[in-house]
Amino acid sequence: MMGSYDSQSKSMAKSAKQLEKRIERLEKVSQPRREAHIKMESKGALDTGLHSLFRLQAGQVLMDEVYLFDFPQIGMMFGENLALVGANGSGKTSFVRKLFRKELAGYYNPKLKIAYFAQDLINLDEEKTAFENVSCTSLQDRMTILNLLGMLGLSYDKAQQKVTNLSGGERVRLSLAKVLLADANLLILDEPTNFLDMAAIEVLETFLKEYEGSVLLVFHDQQFVETSVHSQWEIVQACLVKKS
């Protein structure tokens, strides 16, 4: 009788352990995974059949009438990713802001639509939620917007909050998400990784590789630049030169 009881006890213990392991596996599977990429739909400005985005005449960049550098005739094609590099104070930000405003002489495709990110130009409506701020300038669906916000460190709960309730760092990340998902075909990103953790930086890197439009990246991290762009423009001795 005792032997039969011991056998039943061992069998029950074994079954309990198997059930416990199965529950653990199910819990692991049910945990939401942080996806590594975003698949954007080719619509709006991304589906206009562009070839040349712009071609600038050779000229100079001035800031408050102060000479910064010369640049040759340059341009960008649709689908091209470029980086603008150079020492601090060389004029990188002045150049891309003038390009964004189309203040530099040259040809601009009538269908060119630029979305510009800079940390000191946070264009957000504080009375709208984080999600509403992105969706009002994006043609992407709800899940794509929420997924990218989550990848950049803004949870679903944060996405439903008004901008007035977000921290400074969260506003910067929200502004970046708004630019990345905007109805545009050229993204100008000026130092976009500040306030991003390593996981979010990897998400941005993958996003830029898969983005169907064009990207002009102003950045100081050469390793990030080399993995994210096709070629570079560099400001050297007050002159912009093309690098392969």
C-alpha cells in the first residue's frame, strides 16, 4: 500500500513540475517582443515616382552674414541616404536648415516633401496626445505609429497622454517619431540619437536602412554613419566635399 502511495506521489510531483515548466514557456511566449523594424506603407510622398529630389547650384553658406563654407553643385536622388559630417561649428546645421527652407539656389522637385528633425525645433501641439501629434502628419496606420513610439521608448500609456505630461527627453523622442513617420520623401535628421537608449538607436539604424525615401543625416558617430548611409558630404577647411 505504501509503495503504491509513493508511486502516486512521485507521479503527481512529476506532473506538477511538467505543468510548471509548460506555464513558464507560455509566459515567455506571451511576453510582447520589441520588434526590430517598422514596415511603412508606400503611400503619399513615398509613392510619387520621383527621381531627382533637388540639385543645388554651387554657392556659399552664410549665417547672419558670417561666411561658413563653400559648396559645389550637389543634389540627392530618391532612395539615397547621405551623411553630412564636419567639425562642430563648421556650418552643418545652418546648411540643412537652409535646405529645409529651400533657401539655397537650385532646382527643387515640385513633389519634394521634407521632414526635418532638430532637438531645438520641437514642433508639437501640447494639447494633443503623443499619438495624435504623430498621426496628424502621417499616412501610416495606427499600429505602425504605436509600434514605432514603443520602440523609441514611449509606451502605449505614454502615447495616450498629452504632450504637456511628457518629460523633455520624451518630447524629443516623440518629435523624432513624428518626423520618421511623416508624409515626406526626404528626412533631414540633425543629431537624432540624443535621449535614445541603445535599443532605440538600433531601431533607428534599422529604420534608416529600410526606409524607401531619402535621408540626409547630420551626425558625429562615424560608425553609425557608415552603417546607415550610402555616401557622405564632409565640410573640410570651409569647403563641402563629396566622399564615397
